[in-house]
Amino acid sequence: MRIGAIELPNRLFVAPMAGVTDRPFRQLCKRLGAGYAVSEMVTSRKDLWSSLKTSRRANHDGETAPIAVQIAGTDAAMMAEAAAYNIDRGAQIIDINMGCPAKKVCNKWAGSALMQDEPLALAIIEAVVAACAPRGVPVTLKMRSGWCARERNAVALARAAESAGVAMVAVHGRTREQGYTGAAEYDTIAAVKAAIAIPVAANGDIDSPAKAAQVLERTGADAVMIGRAAQGRPWIFGDIAHYLATGRHRSAPQVREVKTWLVEHLHDHYALYGEFAGVRTARKHIGWAVRALPGGEAFRARMNTIENCEQQLAAVSDWFDALGERHPRLPATTGCIEPLLEAA
């Protein structure tokens, strides 16, 4: 599996999700089996690049290669400048966001709203490729099947993107109109794969090893991209890799393993965000990790009242120790998809 000249370890990708796929989460997913992970979207607005939010999103200290950064915006020249800005800060792949359905993004005609304006979308793609090509940085495109059920134009846009020099396309099998409701469909992804020669990643409702195998077979896609199903279950990538290689499900992880992974993640998370923001933004990750476990909801409610990192770490460690005494191994999961605010 390659993106341009960059060879990836496997075809299991972490989808870019705003507020989720920061550097610590990407690193965790890569350690547990993902071959590729894309950053949260970075704005093309130059006046926001010095903000704390953007500076954190552009922080790749210690991140394992390849480093992929998603950029979002509506102006071709600004998007090209944003690509160069992020390459200077370590990006090895630039991804263009035409998939985010969030209203605050689409209301500014960015994200999946760009699929309604194909000439503008293509102008942005061409500008970004022109900025990246001289530096040997491949460009990828993340999009939806279309704006609405009557306007599924992913095939046309994928063809134009390929002609403009895009190295890979990822398609979420929903329209912008759907948001995250209903079920993802894969016929559009299969049509995109049949229409272009560059790699295609399939995205949407892939929440188990068996589902990943089914989607790969049905679409002919080169890779699967997983978002919400990795929240609280980042080892899903290793589960899928094992299933694709052997045809068998591997055992659920031991509770002590999950505790180790989560504690390591929290240390990395605090280092990026600091005490005040770190303890608060870590709550969602802890909540996802315990939501389906015995006593998880009660623990999440109590954990959300903790105000410092040391106490939060101790509470997580003690809770998993107690759980491990009763249940040495996590229960087997078949996958569950829950709504997320801003997945791209």
C-alpha cells in the first residue's frame, strides 16, 4: 500500500476526527496496529495559525512517519499556503478535507460543502498539488459520496482529482445531508474504485474485523479507514489485521493491557495539553474506554468531577485494577457506532 512514493505498513487507516485524532491518539492507534493516521483538520486561515488550538494540531514532536495533515478551507491560494505551512512543520502527506459535515464547517462552504461546487473544489486540489509536488509531498482527498442523495458526485470528483495529481482518495459512504445518521452505503465507493487507478480508502460504519473484510471485498478498495469505532477501542486495527491475515478473530485484550495502553495515552495527552486542558479533554477518551464495561457509566460520572491529572490517572489505574480482579479479559465486542460531533 503506497501513497505516492510513501510505502505504508498496512492498509488500515485512522480517519481524521476533529477533537479526537490529535498526536497522542494517532500514536496510540499506530502502536496498536494502524498503518496510517491523519491529523485533525488544520484551518487554512493564516490569522489562526498562531492560536493554541492550531499550534497543537500542527505539533508532530516524536510522531512516527508518515505524518499526514488534513487542511480545510475554501480559497485555493490560502489552501496552497496552508499546505506549505504544514510541510514546513513536518507534514509528509497533505490531505484535503471535503468530507466534514459539521455545520460550522459547511456553513463557511468548507468540508463536504465543497462537493457542491466542483470548479472550486478542483481549483483547490490543483493549487494544493502545485504547492506540494515540488517538495515531493503527495496529496490525498477525503470526501463523501456527495452532498445529498440526488447529488452523489464522488465519482466525477475522484476522476478530476486523479487527473490533477491526487495520490489517494478516501470516501465516506454517506452524503453530507446524512451526517452520521442511517447506514453507510458502499456502492459509491465501489464505483469510485472502478473509475480511477489511484488507491481508494473506504470509510463509514466499519466497526469490526468481519465488517472490514466485507467492505474490502464489496468495494475493491485498497484500504479501510476507521473513525468512531476506534474511540475507546484503538486495538481494533490489530484485531482487523489479525482477521485479514488468518480469517480468525483474536481474543479480546486483557484488562491489564488496556489499562497500560490508556495510562500511556493519558501521559502523552497531558504532555501535549497541560494540566488544565489535559484533564478535561482526556475525559472523553476515558469515557469511551469504559462505556461498555461493567460499572463503566458510574465510573465515568465520578471521573468527570476530577480536576487534576494525578488524581485522574490514579482513578483510572485503580478502576482498571479492580475490574481486572473480577474480569481478567475484556468482553468480546462486535462493534458499536455512536454519534461523534466532528468527524471529517
